[in-house]
Amino acid sequence: MCAMWKPTQPNASPAPTPEPIRPAPTPTFEAAARPSAASEQASIGKGLGFKGEITGSESLFIDGKVEGSITLPGNRVTIGRNGIVTANITAREIVVLGKVRGNVTATDRVDIRNEGSLTGDVAAARISIEDGAFFKGGIDIRKPDGKPSAQQPESPAQAQQLPS
């Protein structure tokens, strides 16, 4: 026995056929690496090498080799565990997990993590050096407006002459 559907009203139409359920698209690597436009970040992978000058207006993650200069004012530069950088770096924030040889200038802070290595002078408002990190160079702590916070003595003899 087979039953037929009949509309209850003369002008009624049958219920629309539901659309097939489609799985959500899988995000690409680029979409996963860039969660939003406000936090865009470029990257140099561990299989890449670059020689020259890097400038721009977005953050940068380096896991490869870079030689030259990096100038990203207002942004973050992160040197990954595999990163080997021989360059002077200027940015808002610099995070070192790999190896850096060169002077770094940050308007905000410099972080040298436990496996990181930095050989060069640092000029920043704040600096953090974790246990196990390597650092060789000078430190110039600057106020956020870019001026040095205090005059550093040039030698131990001058340090002894300063009033306490």
C-alpha cells in the first residue's frame, strides 16, 4: 500500500528539498598561519635563505637564514629555533629563539629565550634573558620615547667616581 502526499490547501506547494550537507572547507596553511588581518605575519621557512634588506609593515617569523638588515618598525620579529640571522634588526618587539649576530633595536622589548643566542648590542625599553640563553654585547635601556633612561658609566673607574 502506497500513500500519496496531498497538499492541504489548493495552492500549497510541497516542502522544498533540503540541500545536501557539505563539510566545512578545510583551512589552508595560509589561513591557519594568518588568523586575522590585524595580526598578519610573514615567514621565512627553515629551507629558505635571504640576503639583503627586509623592510615592511607586518610582523616576520624567521626560521631560515637571513643576512643583511631587517627594519620593521611597529611590528614583531621572531627568530625561530632554526633561524640563523646575521643582520641588524629594528622593530617594536624582537623574540630570539635561534641565533642572531648583529645589533638589535626595539621600541618595546627584546626577549632572548632559553635556547636563543644573541651576539650584538641591544637598545630597548625592556629586555628579558631566560636561563640557558646566550648573550654577548651591550645593553642600552631606553624610555618608550626613545631616549636613554640613564647615562651608563664608560668604565669601572668612572663608576667608582659617581656619587651614591
